[in-house]
Amino acid sequence: MTISTLYNSTNHPLTWDKVNETLKVIDDNFTFVSSQATTGVLQNLSQDITPNSVGTFDLGTPTQRWDNVYANSLSVSSLIANITGDLKGSVFADDSSIIVDATEGTLTGNLTGNVTGDVLGNLTGNVIGNVTGNVTGNVSGNAGTVTNGVYTTGDQTIAGVKTFSNTIVGNIQGNTQGTHTGGVIGNVLGNIDGDVTGSVYSEDSSGVLVDGLHGVLNTHKLDQIGATDGQALVWDAGNDRWQPGAAAGGGGTGLGSRTTKSASTSSIADGVISNTNILGAFSAYMVLKLQVDGASWVRVYTDAASRTADASRIETDDPAPGAGVVVETITTGADTILISPAVLGFNDESPVTDVIPIAVKNKSGITRTFTVTLTLIQLEA
């Protein structure tokens, strides 16, 4: 039996009873005192307590447990047991990185395993696994799927469908379904199937294309897509859209107002014929009136060649059919002749022009000039 240098509070040495495998107090006669084996206080220990090289060393038993263990540090190869009660202090990983920061009262680092209970505070990092329960606050980052739940605030993805509650900054690829409340700043590439409530602006923001307030299409902005003067919107079936173009059956004009066109001759002697032209008239027209400022024989033609061919005809002969004579008058003085019914006239030059050829014979008895004025209605653009 070996006596160690362990002492109890009454300075009686403690030694190991190998037979009974327990620490016992030895009295002054070096006799084991069993009744004092669990009494007293070990203090001023100057040696380490170690197990043998092949055995184990237990502190307490499953039925006899130590109440408290106080130590500056506790190093164990593994802790195989449940901890019931509070754990005070920081917890470090094998690489000395902190996992539980007791000073700040936070959980720092990666957590592998299941967490059952509430997490109060911010979670910075990735969650690899399932979250069952409510998240109160903002979630920044991506989530796989959300099943049987919604975010009370913020954005969410359920079964691949994204729902947004606040402003979206960035590009959206794919289809969107539902009601969009708010403005869209940027381009919409694709079709809009549904109602658009509001105005539509041109790409350069220079004006309103669709006036949502008054429910009208701003036709003044159609020149933004290449419209030219006189064109109308026509349907392009190949491109499935409206675009500027000539109206079906083109070339026609609306109803025109009557107007006057005039021409004057040079000074001509009595009984002499002089040719002149009304310029800037129409390629097709109706003659309503013919006015001349002196006694004369006035003939109106479709083209210059017809006028030349008809030059030798005398006043008392009627022109042959197809001779190119539109209308002719003989007056004894200044007069306005009503052409009733109105006569259809046109230019037959090649190419067609807006010139009306005229021949005037002086019947006034003196040398003078003449002015001929026609009252016309335009029939062709």
C-alpha cells in the first residue's frame, strides 16, 4: 500500500485502497478510516491525478455524481453525454475559430445539423437544408422552394412562380402573370396579354403615344415610325401590325372646292389668233365658267398638239369628235359664260401635266391683250 501526499481538511493523508478501489483517510495509526472516505476537502494539491496507461479513471458514478466542477480550462478528447442546464462561456472549433461568442452572445460560424427551436437575431450565411416555421424579417438571397407558406413582407418564390412586393431593380426574364401596380421603367420585349392602364411614351420619352388619361392615340407621334405626308395607317399582315402606307385604291382625293385659274395673251391685232397656257392648273377638272375681258373666240384644249391641229378651223364649224377641244365660246365683248352642264376637261400630254392650252382670236376691232379666267373643280391629284 502506497501513501500519497493527498490530505483532507484535517490534514489526514488520503491513500488508495486497492482492495476496495476507493480513496480512504488514514488515521494517526496508519489505519483506514472508512467513515471519513467521503468527507473533508481536498486542497493544496501539488500533483497531477492520472489514470494508468491502459485503464480508465472515472470521476463519480452514474448514481453518485459530482455537484460542481470548477476549472480554468477543461480539455477532453470527446464529450459523450447530454448537457442539461446552462453552458456559460465561448465555444471554439478545432482550428481555434470561435463558434459561440459568449461575450457578444452570438452564434458565429457554420452550423451543421438540425436546429429545433427559435432563432432570435440575424442569420448571416447560407442555410443548407430545410426551414420549417416562420421567418419574421427580411431574407436576402435565393431560396429553393417555399412550400405551404408565404412571406409576410418581401419577395418569394413558390413552385417556381416569383411574387414581388416591392420595386424590382434589374432585368426580368420570362413571363409574368398577375396585376402589375406601378410604373415600368425600361423596355418590355414581348407581348402584353391583358389591359394596360396608363399612358405609353415613345422610346426617347419625347411624347405620349397613348394618352391613358384621355383614352386617345396621339397621331402626332406617328412620324416616329416613318410616316410621310399623305399616308394612312394600313395593316401589314406579314408583320402583323399597323404601319404607314398608301390607302387601298390610292390616288383619290377628297371633295375639292371650286377655284379660278387665269392666263393672258400678248398684244394681238384684230382678227389674229394667239396661243397661251394656264399654268399650275389641274391634270383633270370640271369647267363651270369661262370669263374673257373682250370680244373674242376662245378655245380650250386637252394638249398643245390638238390646239395646233385645230388652228385652221373656222368659227362656224364644229370641232370633230376627238379633236381635243374641251370648250369654246364666242363673245361680242367682255363676258362670263356659264358652262351648263359643266364640261369635263383633262390634260392629255405625255407625261401628264397641270397645263391647260388655250387659243384666243381677237374680235374686238383693235389691237389689244386678252385675259381668260376659268372657274374649275379639281378632279385628280
